[in-house]
Amino acid sequence: MSFPQPKPEVPQLPQNLLRTIDCQQGAVRAVRFNADGNYLLSCGSDKSLKLWSVSRGTLLKTYSGHGYEVLDADGSYDNSQLCSCSSDKTVILWDVATGQVTRKLRGHAGKVNCVQFNEEATVILSGSIDGTVRCWDTRSRKFDPIQILDEAQDGVSSLKVSEHELLTGSVDGRVRRYDLRMGQLHVDFINSPITCVCFSADGQCTLTSSLDSTVRLLDKSTGEMLGEYTGHKMKGYKLDCCLSSKDTHVLSCSEDGHVYCWDLVEGSLMLKLPVGKAVVQSLSFHPSETRLLTAMEGRVQVWGAEPEETEEEVVVVQQEKA
């Protein structure tokens, strides 16, 4: 006699607000988890980059060196370095521990919208309103880029790198996927300025959000559209979208103060997270757990699947066990 398989657990969604951090750095332009999800980076309109503990909500360090608002940041796999980009046209490589500028990379002709390390943190990739992606060697003594990709016909709004592939989104309405190993370029046309691009965790799909208030899931190799997600508002702001860590859900910021969360396969809206009354500027999903960061005005919110036990509750539980 065979027993029926237990039903798979319904994946939980990060619908409980765990804490709000007042970043005190003007408007928060972007919020990002680090590689292991224990820390977060907040990019401020006051020119600063800040590093926080996610679990405590405490400020660990402030990185000052940009001349204008910071628009994006990324942490290296080993947490030893950060990179950030700014409206001041520069990319900065930082030493995490000392807070010092390791190098300031100049070359873009306009504000730099997006920045990311490759897996080994040997290269920084940056995308700019000038229509180029520049690749910088983090260890070279030369401060010139090792490669410039200038295929975009308008500003590059978003980029992601995964192993030997680079995904870029541009205001020209095109998603470009560069196979850096084969030297090939694949282009998908979406008839609206693109605000954000992502790879799925399994590497089979790409996710793009655009200013027609639509998030699209595309098959990476064929460009076939696998899903369309709508209901949110994205008409005039460069806002983030992402996939949950297990690729079960699609999430997007919205100008109506909510984060929208859809079931990836069904396309149905599973959660409309009320963040506040302003535009949800940025979001970041934890690399392995059901945790979400959102940014609105000057604050960052940390969301989880379960409400956290407070220290008092933990003490009570321990006393009961004793």
C-alpha cells in the first residue's frame, strides 16, 4: 500500500513588517542585501552609502566619497568590498572594514544608474545614462575600463551579471543578453523603457519591468514570453522588480505605495504589500530566506514571513523551559 505524498508546503510570503530603519540620508534611492543576506546597503540622496545589520537594524558604517546622490550598490561575495555608483558619473570601489575609497572610476559621460560585481569580485560592471556598460578590473593599476559595451541606443537603466552572462535593460526598450564567453549578443525588444532586469535563480528565464506598468518573464534562450504581471503602477519612475529566492514569486515596486507579489506560474496576484503612501523606490529579496527589503522616502523596511519573537518573548519561553 502506498501512502499519498504529503502536500508541498505553500511558500510563505514576506508579509510581516519586522522593522523600519530611518536611514537619515535623504531619500533612499536603492536598498540591497549583501551576498549572504545578513547586511543591507542603503544608497542615499545625501551622497552617502550606509551598511546596516538586517537583524538589529543598526548602522555599522557610512561610506562618504560620492559628489552627488548614490543610485546603486553591490557587495562582494566575501563581504570585503563594496561598489557604488552615483549621479556624479563615477563608480567607487570601497574597503568595507575601513570605509576608505579603494578607487574612484571615472569615464562615464553621465549619471551611473546601476553597478554590480561579477562572481569573483574581480570586475565591476556599471551602466549609465550615457548608453554604455563599462567593465572595470578591480585589481588593475590602470583606471581605464577593460571593456565598453555601447550597443544601447539610450540610457542603460539596469544590469545583472551571472557567471559568463550579462543582462542589461535600456530606456530604448531592449533587453540585451551578452554571452561574454562566446562573444554573442541576444536582443529582445519590449516596446517600453525598461526599468529593471533580473535572471531567475535557475538561469533559464529573465524578468523585466518597464514603464508600461508590466513585468514580463521571458525564456532566456528563445525570448518567448512566459508570463505577464500587471496591476501595479510604473509610469514615470525607475523602480525595481525581482524574483523570490526560490523563483516561486515575482515582485515589483509600485508608484501607489505597495509591493505587488504574483505567483510566477499562475500570474495571479498573491500579495499587495502596503508599504506606505509614497512611491516604493526599491526592493531586494533575501538570497535564501523569505525576507524582503523595501525603500520608501528616507526609510527602509524589513519584511519576513513570520513575525519575529521579541527579546521579552524569548525570555518567557526560556523561563517556561526552565
